[in-house]
Amino acid sequence: MPTDHVKSSHHLIQSFEADQLKNRPKFIQIADRLTLLFGSISFFILNALLFIVWIAINTGFVPFVPVFDPYPFILLTMFVSLEAIFLSIIVLMSQNRQGHIFTLREELDMQVNLLAEREITMSLKILKLMASKMGIKIRNEELGEMVKETDISYIQREIQEQIQERTRLSRKLGKK
């Protein structure tokens, strides 16, 4: 049975995502619905049937319908290209929104991890103090490091330097 803490965390994540979904602009909501439609088997079957009918008509297999786009099906190629362009744009819009939510989730996750790290450090300090008060000697250098506060600014600088180095490298490779 989940604890209240687990339920609370789950509720926080659900409400976070619900807020993000509720506050999306109308055109993004439409893009999300269309992306669901375009990713369905129904859409695939509809496209396949349309292509089969189009090709059957324009190769003369349907005698009572005149050929309007003879081989090499230039009109069909144009429609397929336009469909691909619009599908790509709509899917990219939806992916950008999902990427934004993912970034926000990562930020939330990092904040929770930082809080947990502080709590664990405090717990270790209390345990070390209790052991000291009880006369228990702990000779563990790693524990000494663990009870120190984590320097978040150091971690941020390291990450920024790695990003800058990758950016310089990719620019260098781009110029070649």
C-alpha cells in the first residue's frame, strides 16, 4: 500500500502535467489531437486505401473513371509531399510541447533531488553526532565527505564548461 508521501508525490506529478496540458495554447491542443490521429492505424489504413485507389484509377484499372494523373503520378506526388510537410510540422509542434514539459519535469526532479540530498546529509550529520555522543568511533573517510554540503555551484560550472566545450567543438566541426 503506497504511503501518504508516495501518494503526495504522485499527485504533484499528475497536477504538474495536468497544468501543463490545460494551459497549452489552442493551436498546440489541435496539434496534439492531430498527432494522435496521424499516429493511429486508422490514419495509416486511410492513406494506404487512398493511394491504392488513386493508383488503380490512374493506371486504368477502374474503367468508368477517367485517368486524371497518369504515371508517374505527379499530382499524387505533390499531395504526398504536402501531406508530409504538414504532418512533420504538426508532429514537431507537439514534440516541442512535450520537450518543454520534459524540461520542466527535469527541473522539478533536480529540485527534489537537491532537497533529498540536503535531508540525507543532515541525517548523516545527526547519525555521526549520535555515534560520537555514544562513544562509537567511525573511521570512514567517505563518510567525512558525505556529511559535507554538496557544492551545487561547482556542479553547475562543470556542466556549463562541458556544454561550452561541446559548442566550441561542434562549431569547429561545422567550419570544416
